[in-house]
Amino acid sequence: MDAARLQHLNSWQDLYVDRRKYAGSALLIHRNGTERYFYATGHRNIAEDLPFTRDTVARIYSMTKPVTSMALMMLVERGLLHLDAPVSDFLSEFNDMHCLVEGAIDVGQIESCRAPTLHELLTHTSGLSYPFNPGILPEEMAKTELMFKPDQGALAAKVTQLAELPLAFAPGSRWEYSVGIDVIGRVIEVVTGDSLGTVLKDTIFDPLGMLHTGFKSLRTTGNLLASLYSPLSGDAMELNEATKGHDSLRLIDSYYDTPFGTAEMHSGGGGLLSTIDDYMRFAELIRQRGKHGNDHIISPQIVDFMCQNHLSGDIASMGPQSFAEQPMDGMGFGLGGAVVLNPARSRCPGSVGDFGWGGMASTFFWVDPVLDLSVVFFTQLAPSSSYPSRAELKALVHGAVTS
């Protein structure tokens, strides 16, 4: 990687801070397993003048999804379940399922349908949704805040509440970004008999040395937890009613009163806190196809399977009407993350086979098997659709690779 070109990344990060787009950020790049770049700038907490540093703890939101997906695949490789199994095999509340009829204009216009499979939950083809998506089901979810937030009680109860609603469409017929991997988290609990947090700690975090990653702020975290900001005037998660505010960095969550401090909810779709070095350990596990040190935490074949496109085409071909953390044209979806099928169609520099995902607070990671790159970007601004930072970042990183 060209040292002079890498300096463009410093300037880019600084510019986002100078223009009050992000309060602060950190970027870490490994190539061929070696750290090639790290830079942090700005603040993790503006009011207290605390810098954004390497040990800053961030809400990674949907970057939780690849971690939970890998935990499920560890159960698959042990023969404890298979991906074509209906979720009702594990969660009886999904036994009698209904979905909205085509063209429905009311939540009561439904028909019987089968339960989604584990594979459909993992790939966002289950018929579930998110409250911030457009449509009838998201509107119903929004009425009761079906978001699996850290202060919304236990996972089991929230999944049962979710199962009372109809699906947005028949499973397998469309792609729509959803809480499906939160349901996967509950399946993991039922199969193992442990909480999702315990399973992730025992199978992924402890083996990788991810000591600062979990579902709630550890006592030692303190003010290392970055504040969360938004340029919107209302709820940063209500994208359907998003309105720009007068302050581009309006504080919406800080360490002294965060719901993550006493989190009961183990949201497999968006509940983890982490540090940039911790998450790089996970990204490197993907790059090394399941190997950490001299051991394989998960088999190479299973990681390869996760990073393949599991859709019939790209995401755009499956009629999505939802928000997504990545482009949809030229992008497939694996288990827990997106896969680049055609960089030209995605209109963003990249390599065929790039695997990665982002979070609602504008965090982002990807693993490039062609260039042997692992890249992790941390900041704390919601929603992630506020600025085109991910496309810009990928162009800058590719611009720094000269051989």
C-alpha cells in the first residue's frame, strides 16, 4: 500500500470532523495479516472533549449480524441443526404463520403461509422486516417499537411478540432487511440452552481475545463508550419520517445514561458494543477462513460458504423495498453480510467476493479476498444513510493499493 496515498485517508477523516459530519472516527487496515494503517481523529464525546481513540467502545449495531450468523454456523458444523429447517422446529410461536396478501393495504389482509427457514432468516428473505422500512408490516412493528433495543426486556419475549404479526410476504419470495437474525439469536439460545451473550463469549469472543465486546457496557468501559450523534431532529431510527435538524451532531446517547449500561436484550441483529481492534480480530478470522493462531475456530469450508452469494441474483433483482447497509445493484448476500458480485454494477470500487456489512451508527467493515485486505471503520452517527462515507472509503482504500 502506498504511504502517500494512505495519507488521503487521514485528510478524508479529518474533513468529516471539520465539517461536523462525524464527531470522530477511527480506521484500521490490515493487509496480508499485517497492520498497514491506523488513524483516529475527532472526539468520542464532544461535550467532555474526549478524543476518539483506539480503545473507544462503539455501538456496532448491524455489524452484530455476521457474528451471530457465524455462531449459528458453528452449530451447523456440529450437526445440531440444518439451514432448511423451519424456525418453528425450534420456536413454537412460529407454528401458525400468515403473510400479507399481494397488494394488501391493511394488516388484516392475510393468508396462511409456511414458517421461514433458518436460511431465509439469515439472508433477509423470511418475510420479516424492520420498523424503519416502508410498508404495512413495518408500520405495525413501529407501533410497539419492535426493534430489539437493549432496554426492551428479554430476547425470548420480544421474539414471541414478533411472531404474532403477519409476514410482509411469503418466505423466499423477496429480499427485505429485517430482524431475522435476532430470531436466529433466539434459536441459538434454544439449541444451546445458554443466553446468546454466553454463546458468543464462549465460542467467538474469548477464543479471539475480543475482551471488550459484548451486549452491554462493561463496568470498566466508563467514558470510553463513544457518544452517539444524529443530524436528524427526531428519532434517528425512524427513517420513514427523517427530518434534518439544525444541529448536524445532535447528541442522542452517552455513556452516563446509555440503555446499553444495563442491557437485558441480547440482540443478535444489532446489540453488540466493540472496539476497533476487537472487531478486526473477527474480520481477520473471516479473511483467514476460520483460522486464529494455530487453531481453526470454524472450518474453512463453512466460512467460504458464508461468504458466497446465497440469493438467486443480486439483491436488487429480488424486489427490495427496504433500507440496507450496502448498495443493492451488483451485490449479493451471504450469511450475515453482503457479497460483491459486480463492482461496476455497485458503482463502487471493490473486488469480486468482498464480504462485509455496516451498522446504523455508520460503522463499516469488509474483507477483500483478492487483495487480502481487512478494513474496519468506526464512528458514531445515526442513521448510516446520512452520508456516502462507505463508498468514499472503499475508493480511498483501493486508491492506496498499488500492487
